Amino acid sequence: QVQLVESGGGLVQPGGSLRLSCAASGIAFSIYTMAWYRQAPGNQREVVATITSGGSTNYPDSVKGRFTISRDNAKKTVYLQMNSLKPDDTAVYYCSANLGIATRWGQGTQVTVSS
């Protein structure tokens, strides 16, 4: 059974940093592309970072230079380092695993950027 469990969300002031973690189980973690998405109230879910099995990363312009995705295959964990956070980054952040035939999602973790 595939499980993705996010942690690390919380309340942070503008300009601050947070590090999200996503622990995976039930999958051959190292061979899959992993990603972080976010969804703000009233908005569609959007991708904020992806990392392939080979470690290649991709970001949308909205977070490029501020967010960094990384993975530790030995720990079956993917991370999202978020720096210079803005109020617009406020959302529920979801971890996902692209298994080819399906995408699996975590339960999400709330990130709130506010003074």
C-alpha cells in the first residue's frame, strides 16, 4: 500500500523559510519522479517542484530561485526547502509520486505566510 506522509508545514512570517518533508512507503521510491504541488483556497492545484529519479529538477517561474526540491532515496523521503516566502505562497502543500499508471498523493500540509 502506497503512503506519502508530509510534514513541516506551519505559520511563517514573510521572508522566512520552511522545509517540508514527505516520507514514502510501499513503493520503489528511487525509480519514480516525485513532485510537490500546492492548492490555495479557490485555486486549482499547481505544481511547484519536480525531481526525477536521476535528480533533475524543474520549477515554475513563481518559485524558481526560492524553492529547492531534493530527495534522499535511502530514506525514501523528498524535501522542499522554501526560502523568501511570500503571502502568496500560502496554501496546502501536497507531495505526489508519479507511478506511471497512477499518481499517488499525500494528505497535505498547511503553509501559511503571514505577519
